[in-house]
Amino acid sequence: MKKSRFAKIIGILLILFLCYLGISPFIELAGKRATSVTAAAPLAFYVVIRMAMCGILAAAVFCRIFLPDIADSMVDFLLYPRKLLKKPAPLISPIQGLIRQGKYELALAQLDRLLEECPDCALLWLTRFELLADCMKQPAAAMQTAEAYFSRNGREFAPQNMQLLIRYRELTHRSGTLPLSDAMIATELKKHARCYSGCERRQLRELLQQSSESDIA
């Protein structure tokens, strides 16, 4: 809380400074008595450009400090691998059919074969986790599945990242190993932040803060 308040104070001071930088040339220009429009034109152009740049920077600082949702959305829009998101996901409907029929071992074998072909597909890893945790009642194996996925380098954004991380946290909470998920969340925020949306990153930070507060209590 104190850190957030301090950041807002610094942000306000920075915005005021940028406003001063943007307005000061205009005040200087207004105080001068130009002999002709031609002589004043270059200075006026410089003043307009400077005011625009300072205004953009001030708006960016304002959004980052006071409107973090909008700022995160803008950054995510620019950095998310949209080409990757357009790639079709592997066909898992046959596997889902096997799960509904109770043929869990066969479904797991087919999932593993698909993961050999598409090892970066978060949907496959989440499906494997849910199969082990919910259907086969093997929470330890499900946790190992999540840990294997999150240990992979070069992962990209996928909506299943957050789902898998939350499910992993639920299992660690039940097994009394919540610090494992706290460590994983901290690593994800530090090294793989762009694998999550701005809203998801904020939720993860709140989870870590809740764990920290419960430890203190």
C-alpha cells in the first residue's frame, strides 16, 4: 500500500514536470514580440511539437499510474503474439470422447502422443492436468504435469496458462504445499509475464500478497 501511494506521488510530480516542460516554451513564445509571422513560424512549430510530445508522455504516465488496466491492455495488444493465437489448436475432441467414456488410460496415452507433436500447446497440458486430477484422482501426477509445463522456456500467451496455474495452486493448497505455487507464480510474473494478460497478472500479484499477509498473520 505504501509503495503504491509513493508511486502515485512520484507519478503526479512527473506529470506536473512534463506539463511544465510542455507549456514553458508557449509562455516564452507568448512573451516575445515577433517582428513578423515568418520569424515566429519556426519557433511556433517547435513549441507545438514539444507540447505534443510532453502531452503524450504525461498521458502515458497518467494511464500507467492511475489506469493500469488500460495501460496493460495497450501493452498486451502490442506484444501478444497474435499470429500464434491464430494457429488452430490440436484436435482433442476424440480424447474428450474417450474421457467421457471413462477410457482414461487410453485418453492419457493419446494426449501424450499429441504433446510430443505439440509440446507448447497449453490446452493439451491443461487437459492432461484435469484428466489426472479430476478423473483419475492422481493429484501428485497432475501437479507434476503442471510443473513440467511451467518449466518450459519460450512459452507464449494462452488463456490456459492462467487456468492451469490456478488449478495447480488449488492442489498445492489441498496438499499443504502452497509455497510451491507461490514460488511458481513469482517466477511466472518475473520471467514469463507476457504469458498472461494484464488482468491476470494483477490477479496473480494479489494472490501472492494474500499469501504474504496470511504468513504475517
